[in-house]
Amino acid sequence: MTKRPNVLWIMADQLRFDYLSCNGHPHLQTPHIDALAARGVRFTNTYVQSPVCGPSRMSAYTGRYVRSHGSTWNGMPLRVGEPTLGDHLREVGARAVLVGKTHMRADAEGMAWLGIDPSSEIGVRVSECGFEPFERDDGLHPDSPRQHWSKYDDYLVEHGFSSKNPWGDFANSGKDADGDLLSAWLLKNSRLPANVPEEHSETAYMTNRAMDFMTEAQEDGRPWLCHLSYIKPHWPYIVPAPYHDMYGEKHIVSPIRSEAERETEHPLLRAYHQARVCRSFSRDYVRECVIPAYMGLIKQLDDNLGRLFAWMDEQGLSENTIIAFTSDHGDYMGDHWMGDKDFYHEVAVKVPLIIADPRPEADASRGSVKDELVEMIDLAPTFMNALGCHAKPHVIEGRDLTPLLHGVDGFSRKYAISEHDYHWSDMARILGVPQEDAHTIMIFDGRWKYVRCEGFRPILFDLETDPDEVTDLGGSQTPEHIGVRRRMEAALLEWATRHHTRITATPEVLAGQKRAAKSGVLIGFWDEQEFKDDTGMAFDSLKPVGKQ
């Protein structure tokens, strides 16, 4: 291949790393995702920069840590002027297109201050994480009569599924034996088939819309990155037939948890256990109802990806398209007596990552498994490299994965970082923690996972001796554990004191700072000879400052 490849970046929402057959699930078979891994690289230690949708995605879209871009929780706008992957790719003539979810909230106040019309070309880009929105669908808003950003509601109406809220009444509800509508927002209804045929479900619809974009893109001719961002298997946990009853109690893996975890004296962990969603998923009957639906959603996703990949093969797109598959975070599903996400156990903060690069340079690593520490922010520089965008280390904090994809040296990382702002939560309310202190940060070196909890003692897990993370060593007084905590706290301090916001330090700007002497601005030179020795220039060659 001589032309630049395209990139299809697939992101499933709230998909655990261990709910794929290629990652070891004993009952859930995902042959199409497995086949993608067989022709690419499967990464086993990929960590998101926050275990919650919005900030995790903002880090993925900017290639920057949460503390750098500032969008610390869902609904926290990504500020105007924060460079994104789409901005970088447009500089080299490539499109960055969205099909699906971003969980982005626009910085309306910042745009108004700068006089940017939200409906203008620039305003749309700023409002959509830098993407060109082919179709945005964030879902998850049952109280709105129509989703202003998505055509999915209108699509349902066009196909005979009409109501004030088609998304809620059809895609995310079921019916009882009497035909009464039952909302999937209630976990007890998770085992019902969704009130919509599979071919008209959200997952199938977004798959079709990705095909629509790629068809249009072939006529356009420009290289592209398409972010196909599925809403599922995120809650509401409900899936259309025949996927709703493919799995049962016998397919549910036993929860990862211990009684010692429940008896913890750590105030923050105790507050997590008291949160509503954690109390719910600690009940076995809740897990037995929800997990089969969650598995069905993943199976449906895999089947639709199989349909998409086959179509791409038929269209000749596969031979020049890098395909990346990942998730924005995991799901506790009752592990560690917790539900949803929002903390740093592996099931929440570690995600699947598969990248299949069709270029000949990647042949050496095809079908391989990589155990290096990888962060979600590494995808942005990897995609930029593939599409011909020069490196921007003053902006991008992720590291290019191309060496790992091509089987050569050049990639290394000592730590993975993740952050969480829990000011909005049950935990902050239970503990009475103010917004400015409701913050945790994880640092992981491949063995030791250290969680700094503002206002409380740290949490520490040794994944070598305790891979299930059921023993908190944060209060242990053994010399080894004291030493590890000191080392990890020092590593966090080193990370936190780096440059994180110097995004205007372009090579041109830095070069300009070095040209001061050549322009006649002389600082610290004693005489003409010292000037000549340092600069290689004769002093009398300078033009007098302020004169012609």
C-alpha cells in the first residue's frame, strides 16, 4: 500500500476486558472480535484515564490526562481551545468523523465569550470533540421527547415504532405477558427481550450508519478516521431477541470478592459499598438477572461487528483500514461488592484493546499478544502517525503504539495513571467530602496498584500475589509495603509536576526563543569575544537594535 490508511476506531461503552472469549471468558463466545485479534495485536494491560465515561473519552479524544484537559466528570465541558485528535488530523487533510456516542458537553460559555456561533463549522467541531458528526447518539436520556443530536428516534418512528420517546419505549423497554411496557431502567426487567426487533436496535442501527459513512467516504476520497462508538453494553441492560435468553445462571462467572473487603475500615471504600448501585449488585439475584442480558448485548455487538467486517471485505476497505477495538471503562457487576464503575479494580479501569493494522510493516506482529502497560491516550498519537500527522509531544501526552504494532523497539511505559472526581456521588454525600477534595488518582506499575485518596489513607494492591485485588495493603506497616507506598507517591508527584498545559510550545515558538541573540537581544555577554565564542557570530554583524 502506498496511500495513507484509514482508521476505524470502535469503542463499546462499559465493556469489561474479560467478557470476550479471546480474553478468557469461559462461556461468552465472540468469534468476530477474536478474529480481529488474530489478524492484529491484542493488548492485555490497557488502562483508561478515568473509570467513568466522560473524562475517559475526553482523554481518548485529546491524547491527554484528565488533569490536563480538565473535563473531570460527565457533563463537565471540554474547554474551548483544547486540541483534539480531529483538530490534528484536519491539518493533514484527513477527516475525523463520529458515528455514535461521545458523552461530550460543549463549552457554551467559552464559545459565547469568544463569539463562536455553535452552529458554525468551527462551533460544531468545538461542540463535538473535534469530530465531524455524521451521527451522534449519546442515548441515556429517557425524559426528552427527541434526541436533538440523533436520528435514531426518527428512524424508529419511520419503521413503525412511534411514541413520545421511542428510544425509551422500544430500544430500552420490554413487555410483560399482558403486553404492558416495562422499563429497563429497573434492573428486574433486564431479562425481558427489548421491545424492538434486533435489526432496528441501537447496535444494529449504528453499525448500518458506519457503513453509510464509509460508502460516502469512498466517493469523497479523503483519508478518514471513523469513530464508531456504540452505546451498549452500557445500562439500561436490555437486549432484543434472540440474545435476551442466550445465557442463564450457569453462564455467570462467580463474583470476585471477599468478606474482608466488605469489612474494610477504609472510609471511602465503605462509602462505595453503601452507594445504591453497589448495594444492588452485591445481591446475587441482581447479578443473576443482569449479567445474562449484559452477555447478550456483547454477543449482539460481536455479531454486528462480524456483519460490518464482512461488508468491509466485500467493499475492499479492509485492505487499507486500521481497525481498533476498545472500551471506555469496565463494569463491576457485583465484583468487590460494587456495581457500575467509578473505581480502580481491574474490572473497571482495565479495558480490552485490539488493533489490526493491514500494512505490511505490521506482518511481524500479526496475531501477537502484548503485555506492555498501555493507556487510552496512546491511541491518539498512534492514529496521528498512521494518517501522516507529525508528532506533537508538547500537546499529546500519550505514546505512539506503532512500534508495538510493527514489532520493533521504541515503546515503553513505567506507570499507568487514572483519575476520578467523585464530588457528584453517593460517596461524597455519605462522607461529607467537599468538591475540591472529592478526588482519587491511581498509579499502576504492572504489579503494584496505588490509589491516592484525598483526605484518607491510600489503597494498595499487589497484583502479583493478589491478582483478584481483595487485600488492601494501604495500611500495612510491613517495611516492603511502606517502601512501595513511598515509591508510588513519589512517582505520582513526579508525574503531577510535569508540564501538562504548555500546548502552545510548538517547535516554531521554541526556536524563536533561541533566536534572541541573533536579533540583537544580548543577555549576560561580557564582551565581543565572549559573544563570538558562544554564538559563532561576529558582534559587528548585528544590526543595531532600534535603528536602520
